[in-house]
Amino acid sequence: MNLRLVRWLVLGSVPLAFLGAAGLPRCLSAQPDGAPVPLAGAAALGALAFGHVQFGVTASLAIGSVPGVFVGSLLSSTAPDRYVRPVITFVVAASG
Amino acid sequence: MTIDPYIILGAAIVGFLVGMTGAGGGALMTPMLILLFGIKPSTAISSDLVAAVLMRPLGAGVHLRQAP
């Protein structure tokens, strides 16, 4: 793991999406998965303390997304780039 | 306090995209909860954050194992 790359991603993970769409996804796409974990952990602690966490919604999300993430990351680290790139383009278009 | 199978299905699709691209966790999950399932925004944000803590380390772990 390139630590400086991870640090750079924490600061600017938005341009990464464009890099991925432009054509160097493989080595980079694993990084943003791990980079924001401390950030999300802190935010989740805050949400648990002060937010409106509903057990049913959270449990449904966890049950669905854990196997989804597992299959997705397994596929993206083995499938060829030309199948991964359209998915990255779709996610960028849908979330942007 | 009820577990909704449709939310599970939607979360599985979003989880697949997050694992595949590494992007879009909160940017896809929270709008899905609010717009598709009509969940209160504050609840959607909080629940999404807690679920993200569970799923993101898993995706990162899979990618780390596969890294050359």
C-alpha cells in the first residue's frame, strides 16, 4: 500500500473518479475503499450517539450490502478493466 | 424495527457497485433510502453511516488480499 497515495485520496477522492473513467482504475480503485474508513468510523460514532439510527434500516442495509461488497470487490479485482470501467462511469454519473 | 427485504435488495445492488468501483457509498445509498423507500433523511444518514463502517473494511480487505 502506498501511504502517500492513500493520504492524497483522503484529501481529494473526487478527481479519482475521473481518473478511473479515463483509464487507470485497477491499482487505484482499491484505495478509496479503505481510505475513508477512519472518517466513516468517526461519523458513525457521532450518528450512534446523536443521530437517529433505526435498527431495522441499519440491519437491512448491513445484511444486503456486506455480501454485495464482497462479490463486487472480488469481481473488480479479477475481472478485466474493460468490464470495470463502464461500471465506474455509471457510478460517477449516478452520484454526480 | 422491521427488516425490509426490498431495502436488503437495494443495499445489495449498491454494495456491489461500491465493491466494484470503490465509490458511491453514501452518494448512492442515502438517496436510495430517502427517494425510493421514503425514510426520514436523518434516519437514512445515520443508518447509512453505521452500515458503511461494516461494509467498507470488508471490501478493502478483499482488495488487499488480491493486491499483487
